[in-house]
Amino acid sequence: MADGNPLTPAAFQVLLALAAGPGGRAHGYGIMGFVAEVTGDAVQLGPGTLYRTLTRLAADGLAEELPGEDSRRRYYRITPAGRAAAEREAALLARLVAAAGAAGLTARPESA
């Protein structure tokens, strides 16, 4: 993932949640809630998927676990490399959405 290849949907969603969090950080439950909210509950990251994804993002240098701020929660932060990867992925997704619009696959606003 850190090599410029596209991110998995879960990896992008987690990085997006971290980037949107205060100071670029969030805890696991907050990440799950953010993803559910922004997707209108279409995506529910379960704990297994979330923590596997966080472990992979950390191994790739895209996110890092923060030292224990709270004994009950583990906090994570997006790294500069993670922000760059998320920006690349967002640009890719924007191009795909534009292509979907050109192909007539997205809703068009009604004429006023």
C-alpha cells in the first residue's frame, strides 16, 4: 500500500477517519462510527477488519498507534505517508466518479 498502489476500501476508510479526526487521530470505536456515518451505514467495519487494517497500515508506515492516552482505548494517528496515500486514493476515486458520471451511472440533478 505504501508503494503507490491503490488502497483497499477498508484502508482508505480508516485513513479517511484518521485524517478527519482531531489532530489526525482517533480511537478504534471512533473510526468504526465515522465510517458508518459517512457511508450512511452501508459499510460497517467490524473489529476484526478494523484492527487487521490498522496493523497493516502501521506495518506500511501509513498509521501509527499512539502511546496509551487512555487505558481503555487505543488511539491511532495518520502519518505523513498515510496522508499522501489517502490523497492519491481520493484523487483516483474522484476520477472514477467522474467517469461514472460521464457513463450516465450517477444521479443527475433535476432541472430547475
